[in-house]
Amino acid sequence: MIFNRIKTVILLGALTGLLLFLGNLIGGTSGIQFALIFSLAMNGIAYFFSDKIVLRIYGAKPLDPQQYDWVYSMVEDLARTMRIPMPKLWLIQTPMANAFATGRNPAHASVAVTTGILKILDKDELRGVLAHELSHVKNRDILVSSVAAVLASAIGYLAYWMRNMAFWGSMSGDRKRGGNSVLFMFLVGLLMPLAATLIQLAISRSREYLADETGADCCQDPLALASALEKLQNHIPDAHLDSNETQKASTAHMFIVNPFLGSGFLNLFSTHPPMKARIQRLRDLYAKKFRNY
């Protein structure tokens, strides 16, 4: 758990380093400030309103407290254990078996489950999933991902300016600066956004590991969460999101399992760690901390 927290700090530091490097190449401190202000404005909207936006995208309805009183009891117990406020609970009508948490802080949190997940998981497995989602709330992962998004976006804007500078520099006919500097600027402007994206995705994966560990500790049952993840992963081919739905694709990182099919090279750009690795870590955690209980 400590390792994943340290890893997040290091990765955020790497994003900051890329931003400082690009800003100094383009316009020094003023370049960095402008990119950060613009990114803060754009991502600030997402930070404060992402919960309402994503719930509306999926047509989520408040979870019926009478029909699903047992779910409310689970969440109340887990929230009490984690010492966070009771979140709002939502239901999404879809055969896709999944769940996600959203909200800018524990006081404004929501947890959504699908009808699909309620059908295929038993109560212990669902409790493990809910503990994972509440861990995202407790660990303030929406804030962490928002900071990463601001830094990555700022890097993207600066890189765009650098590519334009390289293009117009090559068209100006000014040979005194030399072609090497123009080529260097173009390559930096091309590669930095890719590097920033990979770091941002690595942050997302590290937070998933952390939520797995925190959730398993809270529910005291790593094997139930491992079993749930295995079932959810195996269910994806039967019910998953269409990758052509661009609006929904931007929400993939929020779910407990990636709702899109993907393999091979594409996993490098996945918002989630490999499922086998997540399950093995949970089994190792059980062997280390819970086997003798």
C-alpha cells in the first residue's frame, strides 16, 4: 500500500518535470503559467461536475433503499469502517457487470452499480467490490486523477505550441538556427504528450492497485474481491461497452474493471492494471495477512 502511494507521488513528480522542461523550452515561467491556468480552467469543470455528467451519461437512477436495503447496509458498514460519510447510491440498467465511484471528495461521493453486477456476484463478492469503490473515495482518487489530468493537459498544450513553432521555423527560411534545432523541437512536441499520457495511465493503474489493497483490508476478505474481479473480467465478452462510443470511452478509468475489450499492445494504454496481476496481489495479501485469522 505504501509502495503505491509513493509510486503515485513519483509519477506526479515526473509529470511536473515534463511540464517544467517544456515550459522552459517554449517561454520560461510565463509559458508554464499560461498552460497551467488554461488546464486548470478546463479540468476544473470536470472536477466539480464529473459526477453529475457521468451519472447522466449512463442514465443512473437512485438505488431503491427498500428493494436494495441489504446493499445500503453493506455500504453503511464499510463507510463507517473507513470513517467516511455515507455516499449516494445509484443503479444503472445494463447487463454489463461493473461499478464505479465518483465525486470530488468524500462529502460529495456517489457509488453506482449496474444491474449486471448485482446478478452475477454473491454478497461477499459484492461487498469486496463496494469496499474497492469506497477506497477510491477515501483515497481521494478523483482529486489525484484531476491533478494528473491538469498536468498532462498542460503538457499537451505546450507540446502543440512547440510543434507549431517547429513548423513555422522550418518554413521561415531562417537557416542560421539550423535544421537540428527545428527537428529537436518537433520531436519533443511529438513525444512529450505520449510520455505524459503513459505516466497519467500509470497513475491510474497505481490507484487501482491501492484501491484493491485498501478495499481488501477494509472488508477483511481479499479472496472475495479477487473472486469478484475474476467473474467481472470473464463477463466482459458477454456484455461490454462499444469502443465507438467516444463519450463513454472517456469514463473507462472510473470502473472497477475496464468495460472495453482489449489485449496485447493496447494494454500499454489501459487505465487498469492486468487483471491477473490484481488477482495475484490480492491472493498474496490474503496469504500474508489473513490466512491465520
